[in-house]
Amino acid sequence: MYPIALVTPMAQDLTNHGFESLSTPTDVEQVLENQSGTTLLVVNSVCGCAAANARPGAKMSLEAEKRPDRLVTVFAGVDAEATAKAREFLAPYPPSSPSIALFKDGKLVHFLERRHIEGRSAAVIADNLRMAYETYC
């Protein structure tokens, strides 16, 4: 667990842009079980690739005509139980933070693992997500 004063600005980086923070397993279940439409889930993290690539890329991706119906986030290392529950919906992929997932009608349809985020620019991540929005949103 990280000190709340340290992670609050990192969490607000997404919540200030329309992402809903899911902080309990129940929150995650209510959003990801039996959902209709599209949901973008960002597994946030304190690492540098989250700050430089994942969060900016996710925010930039929303500057598109097509975009997900719902935006949500869990914070790895902060909301451990919520993150663990979210990762159940990301199977068969192993735990990865940061990561970005797009769900359509309750099914995982697009996923960026840390290895797809680390070393790539926010613009490349945004473009990747926009292509997924064109297909699924």
C-alpha cells in the first residue's frame, strides 16, 4: 500500500477526466458483471510508465468521435481488493499494471498489458485505443 497523499494526484489524473474510481470489489462487480455497452478500465499504477504513457494515452484516446460508454479505474497497490476483482475479469491475462482494458457487453475485447504500454508514447497508446473504439464502440 502506498501513502494516500502520494497517490491522490495520480488517481485524480483520471477521475478529473471522467473516470469513475472503483475502490471495492463490489464496485467492480457492479460495473463489469452483466454490463451492456462499452467500458474502458484503466488499472492505474504509481510507476513511471503509468504517468508518462498509460494515463496520458487513455485520456488522449477519448478525443475521438467514438469512445466508450463508461470510464472506470482501479488503482493497483492502493485498492488491492478492487484491483484483484478487476483482474478476474481480465483473464486469461496475468496481472499487469498499468494496463488498459476495453469491454463490450461484458466481454473483454481489447487489452493493453504493461508490455504494450512501457516504452511506447502516449500518442501510440491513444491511437491503439482509438482503433479499438472504432471497432467496438
